[in-house]
Amino acid sequence: MDLKLLEILVCPLCKGPLVYRRQAQELVCRADRLAFPIRDDIPVMLEEEARSLPPEEEVEA
């Protein structure tokens, strides 16, 4: 994942910052508790493709 791209990407819903999870290959919005997948090094920033995070799942920086 390109670090420069990570610096400019924001959540498409709230425009908030995203947390990059390298192992899971996803970008997480803490505010909306959504995880956007990264497929073939391309972030899929569509709400319908995002995974809702359960309340017990921690979101670390």
C-alpha cells in the first residue's frame, strides 16, 4: 500500500481519518466502525463493500 495514498485517503462517509491494518489488508474508520477492504493494493472505498466492525473488536492505530 502506497504511504502517500494513505495520507490523503479519508472515510467516504464522515471524511475522518483511516487506520491501515496491514495484516487484514483493510482501512478502518473508527468513527463509523467500518473496515474498507484493500484488493490488489487498491482500496475499495465503497460503503456497500465495507465490513461493519462488531462492538468488541478493537481498532488500534
